[in-house]
Amino acid sequence: MRRAQSHVVGVVLLLGLTVLALGGLTATVGTVIDGQTATADATRVADTFRNGLEPVAQTGPGTTRVQFTDGRLTTAQRDLRVLNGSGVVRVVRIDALIYTAGGARAAFVAGAVTRGQPGEGWLVSDPPVTVTRTNDTLVVGAPRVNASGGAVAGDAVTARVRTNVTHTRERLPSDDYRVAIETRTPEAFGRYFRRIGLSTTIRDIDGDGTPSVVASVGGRETVYLIGHDMRTEVAHG
């Protein structure tokens, strides 16, 4: 009789352990699937940003639809600055359009598209900042999100990003300039700037907790500051 009871208890314990194991496996599989979905969404959103938001090449109204399974699309305040030895010469509020879902992230900022979290981000497309071979002219494109709409979040979302792009151009006289772009992924920008021959540092210029990557040609150069005002509106759609 005792053997029978022990057998029953053993079976119950085994079944309980099996249920716990299956529950843990289900949770693990669910987490992996959610992570894969978020990564796929971030990749899709980044590609949409890259192909749909081209303020340097566009003029006038346009509409881009951003689709994702889950997450949040919103704007954040960001600045682009031009500095010289005396301090800040120009400040352009460029702002950013940011998609997040769990640990996945994609952003449009300063005309570039980034992927990844702070500390591990990379560029999907480069910012419109170039320098001539002789290092005497620096062209700084400054796409301004300039959003009048709010955030979009939820499941199976299609967001409508409407823009109406206009352009301005300003020439700054020859000086020893630096360009600073405020971003949560400064090292991603830093790699691009170093690739085109600029030196970089990272610092929080205004003390708001968001760092800027600061790029310098070294020596004196003329700066052309090209503004691309997007006048963005974000809504369900």
C-alpha cells in the first residue's frame, strides 16, 4: 500500500515538474517571438524612414505610412549646433522621430536613420554632412522634424507621417568650426564622421542628459548650413 502511495506521489511530482518546465519553455518561446517581432518591426520602420523621409531631396508635401505590429512612434527634442572657438554660433532645433518596442529602436534624426539602443546603435543611412577634399568647406544639412502631431502607439498600427518640406541656405564665414548633433546614439554618428575625415568628441552641451557628437574638420573652413524644414505631422492612418 505504501509503495502504491509513493508511486502516486512520484507521478504527481513528475507531472508537476513537467508542467513547470513546459510553462517555462512557453514563456521563453514567447519572449523570443516577441523579441523577433520587435526587431522585425524596427527594421521595417527604419527602412520606411530611409526610403520615405528624404528631406534633402524632397520639396513640398508628402506622406509616408509607417507600419508596426506593436510599439510606439513619437518625437523627441534634439538640437544641431554649429560652434567655433567662442562658443555656439547657431542652434537648429532638429528633433527626432523615434520608434520603440521593448528593446528594439529606430530613429530619424539629423537626416540620418539609426537602429539600436544607446551604446550599441548603428547608422542605417548617413547624415547630410560632408566636407570638401581640401577641407576648406563644410556642408551641414539640418533636417528639422518640426512636428505638430503627437505620438502613435498600439498593436497592428499604421501611422501616417505627413511632411511639407521647404529649404533654406546660409553661408557662415571662414572660421574653425565644429558641428554638434544631439542624439542618443552619438557613437554611430561618430563612426561616420571619422570615416569622412573629421575628428569627434562626445559631450552633453546643454546639460539635459542627451549627449551630442561633436565633429571638427580642424583648421578654418566655410560652413554652408542648409535647413530642410519638414513640418511633420504624426497621426493614425
